[in-house]
Amino acid sequence: MIRKSDVQWWVLEAKKHPESALAIIEELAERLIELDAENERLRGEIIRLQRRAPTAAPRAEVQALQRKVETLQTLLDADGAVEPSVVFLSDRLASARLLLSQAQQMARQGQTTLDKRALLSLRCLLLARPQDELLLLTSQGRGLKASLSDVPTLAEDTWPTAEGQGLAAGERLSAALAVAEPPRFWTVATRRGYVQRFVRAAFDRRLAQGDQLVRSPLRNDVPVAIVDGDRGDVLLVTRWGKAVRFSHRAIEGQGSVALNLEPDDEVVAALSLPAEAEILIVTAGGYVSQRDTTRFSARSRPGGAGRALIQAHDVLAAFPYSPEARLLYLTYAGRLAFVSIRDVPLQERAGKGTPLRDLSRDPAVAVVLVPEEFLR
């Protein structure tokens, strides 16, 4: 949803920086063309599904596609509705969003986003495009879906919406993902290192029914990550810098214990590896380690002790490496910081990593990777 205040802000920025107006227009036009192509593809898919035998499953699929087409049409009708947003989500599903350009301006000016009370309840930080769907997992193993248009704009430094909507008493948000095009399979990882793999159609059906999706046999366990489980391997990374890698297909039908964890350690990130790649391990203190996955061969099955990726006890996240991308940190003081990763060297051993920003006095509570195409 585009508000008048958003448009007014864009106009103000164009007036302040007229030399960038042409580049902004070209980028908006390119994004609108992409949205239009996606819209037409979905319309064709709806027609194809409607020609099938009228069973219950296709009707549900048609309805989901129709909702997505309506969302895309709204985006196409709204001038400039193509810029990605930074999304803040609390453990009780309060939410807020900022346009990426607004977040960049706040970072330059050193402005705070959320106040300390709101930051204490923060659970997830995402980067989402207008056409993306938000996939949410809860502490009870249930799944929820939301549209970016349902997330209100952050006007002040507190949550603009009421908490608890869609959650049971004691239930909390534990993982979130912005989804552009859902894969055929999902792989979910829990805090204590349990993994389950789902066929998307069955996953969506159980989600719509409000069923429990993830059933970990481990105590005090909640889902913390969901990734594309279609092909290749999954890499889990823990708070203490340990990792384990194995094929998505090696996960047993009812789930598997991925690795043995120390009592105080926990899984904080999961990456899907369809091919060998270079990855980043990011800590709350501002250190970053770049590693080559060819040095971490996949195990034949889940389980066992993890292998050290970085010497740290405050790992926040792991991302695919792209030299032109940037890290976006959110700190305990509520400030945003955009940091280049171009000069992070490739490390062959599990060292402390490269200090990109001194966050020792104001550690990061969350971090996301901003791709190069979002920074144009």
C-alpha cells in the first residue's frame, strides 16, 4: 500500500537530488516492467488451472493465484510502487516497515528507528519487495502468511500496530522469510538443530488449516529458519560459529537431528546451497568472515558435531557472498548502519573474521543482506 506521505517523501528527495532523477525513473520503469510480466504469467497460470477438473486442491490454488494477481495489479496501478522495504517484526507479530531509501537516509543521519521497549520485542528483520509474500513460523510450529501491504509504515519509533493478532496465548513469532516465488520443497531448521523437509503443496495445505507444521522431539525447541529445500545441500550455522552441511534429500521423512549442540549454543541461520559458493558469517560485534563452501563437504546424513566456521560466540546470520551487496545492521540503540562487504577477504581457516564496524559498545540485534540491485 502506497501512502501520500511516501509519495511526498520521494518528491522531496528528487528535488534535493535532481541529478539522480533520471536514474530513479529508469529503475522504477524497469521494476514496473518486471511486475507487469509477472502479472501476465500469473494470469496465464490461473486460466490453465481453471481448465482443470474442478477438484478442491486446484480451486484453492486458483484462489491463491487470484489474490497474488490482485496484489500485483494494485502495485502496477500505484506509481513507483517498486521499492523494497525494511520490515521489522516483533515476537508477538507487531510490525512496521521503512522504504529502503528512507532507511538509508536514517542511517546517514544517525536517527533511531525503534525505541528500546520495541527493540526488546524485535524478533525478525527482513528485506522485502512489494510483490513478496511474508512467510512466518511460530514457536508452536505453526505457519502464517502476510502481505507487505498489510505492514504499516513506521511513523514513530514504536510499533504502529497491536500485538498478538493471529497468535495464541504464549505463542511467539520465531522465524520469517520474504518469498518471491515459492520452491517445490521447504526445509525448516529449529533452534536446537532439528530439521524437517516439506513438499510445498502439503505445507501450504497444513498452514491454511492452522495445523502444527514442525514437530521437534527436542526440548524447548522452536523453528528459527526456513529455506528453499528443492535441491543441493543445507548449511546450518550456530551462535558459536559451528556449522554442518548435508543434502536436503538426506533428511528423514519425519525429520532429523542435524547436529549435536552444546547446552548454551543454538542454530541461528540456515543457507540453501544448490551449488558451491562463497558465504558470509556475520557477528553481533561487527566481525564478518568469508568462507568457501568447497572446504566444507556435505555429510552423507545429518548428525554429529558441528565444524568451526568462525571463532565467535555471537554469530547473528549467514548470507551468500556478493561483493557489491551491503550489510544492514540494526543495533541495540535502534540505529541502522549500511556496511560494504567488498573488502572482506576470503579466509581459509576459522579465525575471528574481519572487523567491518566497531559494534562493541552498541552490538547489532539483527542484520540483513541488501543485494546490489536494491542499491542502484
